[in-house]
Amino acid sequence: MDTNKKAREHISALSDDALPEEDLELAGLALRTADGAGAWGVYHLIGDTLRTLETPPLSTGFASSLASRLAIEPLHARRSSSAEAEAGKPAALAASAPSS
């Protein structure tokens, strides 16, 4: 388990007021580290930016830079839609049911 990633997930959930009560102590401990305090600031900056009505200024070439970075991201396997999954359920259930 990646402890740093888990700590950041706790801090993110806390900043969104969505952290389960049983994880509050862990989030508090994470906030006492330099990385945790930095993450707290960044998550609040992101939240504040998303809540503003005006669009923040973007650097020159932002869109093309983002497109280039997205183009090199690996593609993930396509998940089946819920309709496809539902359609396959009866056959799967019938195949797993014991025959009499």
C-alpha cells in the first residue's frame, strides 16, 4: 500500500468534508507532515478555483500542451456498459446454477 497516496486521499476527502469519522485521526496525523500540509493547501486552492465564477488565466500554449500529454497517456481497457453487464447476467446465472 502506498502510504503517501492513502494520506493524500484522506486529506482530499477531509477537504471535501467527505472523510468517514473513523479516518479523522489518520488525516490529522498526515496533516502534521510537510507533504500533508502542502496537499491541504493545494486541495483548497483547487476547490476555491473550481468555485469561482471566472475562468483563471491559462498560460500560452496550455491547450496544446495538455493535448500532447493526453496523447501519450496509456489507453485503458474498455469496461462493459451496465446494459451489457445486465444482458449477460441471466446466462452467467444459468451456467452457475446446479442442475437437478
